[in-house]
Amino acid sequence: MYDLAILGGGPAGYVAAGRAGAAGLKVVLFEQAELGGVCLNEGCIPTKTLLYSAKLYDYAKHADKYGVQVEGASIDFGAIFKRKEKVVKKLVGGVKVQMRGAGVEVVKAAAVIKGKDAEGFTVEADGQAFQAAKLLICTGSEAVVPPIPGLREGLGTTVVTNREILSLTRQPERLVVIGGGVIGMEFASFFNSIGTQVTVVEMLPKILGPMDAEISAMLQAQYAKKGVEFHLSCKVTAVEGNEVVYETPEGEVCRAAGDLILVSVGRRARIQGLGLENIGLEMALNPAGRPVGVKVDEHMCTNVPGVYAAGDVTGFSLLAHTASREAEVAVNHILGKPDTMRYDAIPGVVYTNPEVAGVGATEGAAVLKLPMAFSGRFVAENERGEGVCKVVVDADGKVKGVHMLGNPSSELIHGACIAIEQGMTIEQLKEVVFPHPTVSEIFKETVFSAAEAPSE
């Protein structure tokens, strides 16, 4: 009999297993693929490894701007992807070591919930039955492949998702990306940097979905200068061979051809085939009444006592760092420690070059804004870079949102998260000592800025 059975070994599952095991609980973790889930094996880590190689190539190509001459810089596509595999393998190994250290039993098999009795829950995996007092469902998400004529037929050949594109053996000359969200733009960035002609077709009037509109527009403008072709407010109606057929807002039917077509229009929770119906688990529904994930409360509890859910399977905030925090909240509730899940300070990052990072509200009583060039370190290290920092403030002067464009935004945004979590005002931020010279100083410079822009 286990204290806790966890379905899924991604950022929610393995973090929960590690925390629970370290606290003395007897834990079994089921993962049918590799530990680390989509993030470590098919998403966050492999894509960032590729993007770093592309960034180095960008620097090499433009090194003369910094007084450095680099002759004959070139891309070795195979070597880049080989290094990606090495990085993933190393980190997956690290997760395995963590699980052993926490005393977690890992079962590499698909798991199905069979039912519940007075003693707890029964989970079946690899022909064996496992009993546990409590369950945590962390089965993650999968790429959405919409019912566009010709799209599914080309899947695995001309058409790829984020999974298949990470297994390429040669560089495509032309890439069409269906979807201008975070994943689509990161792959557009990578392939644009290494010399592939990239076209992005997006149904919305802007890229990067709900992220700050001004910053999204600035990033789009920079990539348009680099040669990426954007078609916004366009509906894809078919895929015919290597061509994406789309309709413009004016009703014109156009085509975009590519050696490869990446479909990147979102992800959906993995809730099928888990036996959730065997214990009467309630689903969260979209406005159309369709299930989008497992319904949970602020403690990550489901409607079934003793059953928790965390990560993408809830269908709410599909980010690895959200998943890890949700897992911690669930384990803390199991252990009787006071904790609740809060979503006001969940950061979002786009690892393009330049990077985009944002957290919290995009509108407020005031929006303080300053170019990144007000940071001396930014100017010193970004010869060709343009950027901006925006701080959203409410009527009481509290920081409610921060949004940035420019390198290295991904390494700065946590400071804004802390400010929002702690309810800090801009007056309090002015008293914080920032190291000089760092790009992080732009945060403080912005709150000192007298320039106010109207809310967007």
C-alpha cells in the first residue's frame, strides 16, 4: 500500500514525487515514456538548447559589431541536434537520480485508475495492481492537431508538431508555421537564425496570444526585418501537399509553401484512457461545455476526496513552472501544510532573440515605460538590440504587471514575480538596491521614470 500514487512523470509529477518522498511518504510514480515529461523531452529543454545554438550563431555572424572578427561561421545542423539529445539525456538522468534519492518507486508503464474502495485507490500498470491512499494526476498535455483538411494526412511527413520537428535530420529550406504563439515563434526564431525561410500564418491579429500587445508588435517587427513573413488574421482552410492554404481578412485565398509545415496552435490536457470515469472525476468545461481538463480547487483537490491534479492536465496554465508549483501545493495539502495556488504572478517567457518576458496584468491605473537602452549593461551587450520595460501599477501604486522585450528578460522576470507576490509598491521598489551594472536595473529605472503611458 502506497501513501501516494502519481500518474505522469513531468514537471508536476516528478516534483511532487520528490517533495512527497523527501517528506517520508511512500510514493509510486507512473510514466510510460521518459521522466521529465514533455518539457524535458519534447519541449522546454530541447527547444532552448537549439535556440542557444542559434543565438551563438547570431552573435558570430554579427561579431564585428563588437570589434570581433569571425570568419566563416556556419551551422552544423546535425551537431546542433546531437547536442540537444546529449543535454536531454543528462537531465533525464538527473531526474532519475532525484527519484532514487527520495525513495520513489518509478514504474515505466501507462497507468489506468481502476476504482476506489474503503482503503484507497487501485491503479493498474504493466499488468500489476497498485493500491494507494491518495492519487495525484499529472498526465500533462499534447499538441492540438485541428481538423483542417489535409493536415492529419500529412502528419509525420510534411506536417510536424513540436515532437516530430525535434527529430529532424536535415535543415528545411522553407518552413511554414501554423500558429504564432510562443512555441511557433520560438521555432520560427531558431530556423530563421540558421537560414531557413520562415512564414508564420496566425489566425489572431497579433502574435504571442495574450502577451502584451505592444511588445508582441515590437518582436514581430524585429523578426520581419530578419526576413520572417507574417500573415495575421488569416484562417488556414487546408493543407495540400507542401502548401498551406489560408484565407485573408479580405477573403482572398492564398498559399504558403514549405519543405516542412509546423502545426503549433495550442495544447490540450491528456485526460483520455486514464480511467478517470471509474472514480467519477469532474472535468472543467469550456464555454461550449466541452471538457478541457480536470477540475481542481485552490489546493489542487478534485471533487473526489484523496484525488489531486496538477500541471497541464488541469487545462488552465500550461507552463512547466506552473505545474511544479501546483504539485508543491498538492503535496503540502496532503501533508497538512497550509498552502494555496495563486496565479497572479505566473511569468511567461518567449526565448526568441531578443527574449520576451511578462508577468501579471497588462493594463492598470498607470503603465510606466522605459527603453532598455536606459540600462548601461544592456547597451554594452546588445549592439543591435532594441527593447522596452513596462511596469503596470494599480491605483494604490502596487506593481501588478511587468513586461519586457530584450535580452536577458528571462533571467530578470522573477524579480517582478516577487514584487507582485509581496504586494510591493513602486515606492518600495525604489528603495531596493540593484547591482550595477546589470540589465535588471531597468526595473528600478522604470519605476523612477516620470513618463506615463496610457493603459493599453
